[in-house]
Amino acid sequence: MNVSVREAVFALLRDFGLTTIFGNPGSTELPMFRDFPADFRYVLGLQESVVVAMADGFAQARGRAALVNLHSAIGVGHALGSIFTAYRNETPLVVTAGQQARSLLPFEPFLYSEQATNLPRPYVKWSCEPARAADVPAAIARAYYTAMQSPRGPTFVSVPVDDWERACTPLPAREVSGTISGDPALLARAATLLASARRPVLVVGAAVARDGAWPELLALAERHQAAVWVSPLCARNNFPERHRLFAGFLPADRARIVACLAGSDLVVVLGAPVFTYHVEGDGPHLPEGATLVQLTQDPAAAARAPVGLAIVTDLKLGIRALLASGAPARAAPAVAPRASPLAPDRLTEPYLMQQLAALRPAGSIVVEEAPGSRGAMHAYLPMLEPDTFYTCASGGLGYGLPAAVGVALARPERRVIALLGDGSAMYAIQGLWSAAELALPVTFVIVNNGSYRALNEFAAHFGLATPPGTLLPHLDFCALARAQGVEAVRVTRCAELDAALRMAFGTTRAVLVEVCVEE
Ligand SMILES: Cc1ncc(C[n+]2csc(CCOP(=O)(O)OP(=O)(O)O)c2C)c(N)n1
């Protein structure tokens, strides 16, 4: 039996549960959407980096792949920053893009993509433009299975515009497992090391959240009375941040990591690289006398770790294996000091975080991209429940605002709070329009400090006093929001903050709260 490529692809997408298509269309994509099936929905983003970041948030919040459709070369070009972020986030995305008709390709036509498959490399796991139209369904299927295999990530398929009406045979979906179960002998050795350690510590990363291993991690930490540190620049939350064993957030700096972990004889890294550094450093990677065990879903992270025993495994399965061993009686580690409460006298970033923590609805999800506010957030806005925090693993700005829209689309029962720096928000401000059109109750909190403050602070590391290009005066976020259909309120004093947040959290519409903070 023959069907059109389009029919075969939509049948496959339906089987994979990829019925939400994030896109921004062009002429080279239009035939894909002929007779658009009623059980599919198209989520429009007004720029392609916004499209991919929305899909990323959606995919992460659902724990499954999402489908993206981009315009040929230029659309992929606009999307590349967000594709890079999805790659670092290990977010499964099937990214498709249009291409000019096969018969036109010898003439280098308008809108054609010369090296379509190379354009998104190296930040896709697999990239393909099928040799024949009839091979498009198989390429989409392989892209999906590959995206979902551990470590997950984006894949790319370029589809010539004339392929959609061509004939092919239908392709049934298959079951393809992507879960890696670690070597039992090595996991048993790791469990023994843990049981015999004097003072073990756990360093936890985003793969713990991605693999749904929150309860196993909690059990492991409590079993061993092990302090839990969050790995540097971690993109998800993995452990209740007010638990007595919660030690804090490791900096992305070798010597400071060693100082934080001092006194431990065994460092168990779970679902994170060893380690993510941001600044140069030398000397040891571990405190003197300590050994390291790493459980990771990423074979490359295992191979490049500078020290320790590395075991490639799904985190839930791996931590369960570690739970097989008992633990000796150990004294509880010292409790990390908590930040003291702040009075409503200065509208600072820490005060904003404190009030957000007090007023945020139960179960609400924070999607953060406010680099200079990270310290204040860590101190005053703890994440207490699983899957309630997302940021980007790449450090690339322009992710948080549209990702929050995608998370809200995936989790309609939850309140989503996008916590954004003024600079960060401007990389993807068109995402507000999608939130309004989709009628999503996202609360966008803009931390307006009038600058790229994180960059100003980082300049000191290189001995620069005042770097150029870091001031952002004259931005009116309320006007930017209203122009796109999002209600907005500006807060300039402590006394106005609670009412604004309560109003935003109390409605079912998207609201932007612009908070003008003092230094
Ligand atoms: C795409 C991209 N461009 C530039 C940077 C460099 N950068 C890192 S932090 C930062 C400033 C962010 O400003 P804002 O969101 O206002 O937060 P603040 O630092 O003021 O808290 C910049 C520009 C980046 N990380 N990503």
C-alpha cells in the first residue's frame, strides 16, 4: 500500500505522541501542512530561537521529545543558539527544516540550504537529508529514536519541499529503548566504597531530575548521612534545598570546589560532569585523600572526567543499585547556615527572591534566566519539590522566557514563574506574544537592574573596571508586554511588591511584573 510521505510522517508522529509542532513557517515548509490533522496543534513562535526554546521547555517538562519545524537555512540559523542550548540541556527534540525542491537544487535556488545537514552540526546528535523522498519517514523515525536515547538531545532532518506529496510505504513505529543500565559489578564496587567511606558527599546534577531519581537520591543521602552539593551551573533541581543534608551550590571554579568538599573522603558525583568549570584553575580536582565515583548517563562525560571511577548508567537505576548496600552509623554533617530574613526597606534582588518564596503558589515551577540574581535566588528562593526548576545548561541567554512558555504548555495545572534578567528577557521578548496567544498563566518577573550586571561583576575577574556595552537604560518592559497582549505592572518600592505578585499569581492570564531593583 502506498501513501504520501506526509501521511506516513503524520501517522508516525501521532504514534510517537509528537502532536504539538513548534514552528515558524516559510514557503519551503507549507506543503507539510496541507490537510493539517485536527488532532495536531501548531504552536507559532515569532522567531526561530524562540520556537526551539519553547519546544525545549515543553519537552523537558513532559520528559519526552518535542517536534520543531523551521524555515530552511535562515530559520535554522536563527535557531542555532537554542539548538546549542537543547544539546547542552540533553533535551530530546526532532528538528525538521524545509529545503528547496530536489529538481531545483542544481540551480542553487532562492531559500535553498547548501549544506543543510552541516548547518546545525555539531550541536545535533544526528543530521540527515534523506536521499529519496520515500526515505523521509524512516529518517524522522530514526531522528526520534536517536533524540530519545541517552544522553538525549536534538536531531535534525532536512526535507525538500516536493517530498511531501510523493509516494512511500507506511512505516510503523517501533519500540526502541534508550535506557542504559550500568555494569552491576562496578555499581556493587561503588556501593561498597560508599558503605566504607568515613565522610561521603554527593554532588548532584541535572540527569538526576531528568531520570526521575529524586526519591532514590533522597533515600541515598539519608541512608549515608551524606551532605548533598548541587553540581556547578546545574540546570535542574534534584534535592530539597532546605533539607538538613543540603549543603549548597558548588561554584564553577576548581579551587573553590575543592574547598567546599574538604574533609570528605569519598565524592560521589551523580548525573553531572566532573566538574563544569567557568574560570581557569589548577591544582587538584579533589580534596586531598578523597576518591571519586561518578555515575553518569553520558559516556563522553565519563571518558573526559579527570579522576575517579566512572560508571555509565541511567541515574534512577544506578542510584537504586547504590542503595543495595547498608551504611555504618555516621554523624550528621554540619548544617549549612541559612540567610537571615530581610526587612522591607530596600527593593533588592535578595528581597525580591524572599517575597517570591513567600508568595509563590504551592507546586509552582521557576524557569530562571537572571544571571546576576543567581546568588540571591539560591539564598532566598529554595526549590523544595521535584521538577520545579529549569534553567539552561549552556549559559546562552534567550532561553528562559520562551522555555517558560513551553513548560506552561506542558504543565497546565502548575503556575510557571519566569524569573528573568532585563538583559536576558530581551533576547527572546517575542515569546510574550506566544504566551498571550496561548492564554498561558505564566508570571514573568523581570529583574530590572538596568544592566548586564553579571557581566560587570565578572569583568573584575579579568581586572576590568568598567567594560563597555553593559548598561541597559530606557527599556520599558511593561510597554513591551502590553504591546504583545500581556498585562503588566511595574514595581519600584518594597510596599508595591506583594500586591503585584499576588495579582499575577491570582489570575489565569499571563502577567509581567517588572521589578526595578536597587543595587
Ligand atoms: C547569547 C548570549 N550572549 C551574551 C552572553 C553573555 N552574558 C552573560 S551574563 C550577561 C548579562 C545578563 O544580563 P541580565 O539578564 O540583565 O542579568 P543580570 O546580569 O543583570 O542579572 C551576558 C550578556 C550570554 N551568556 N549569552
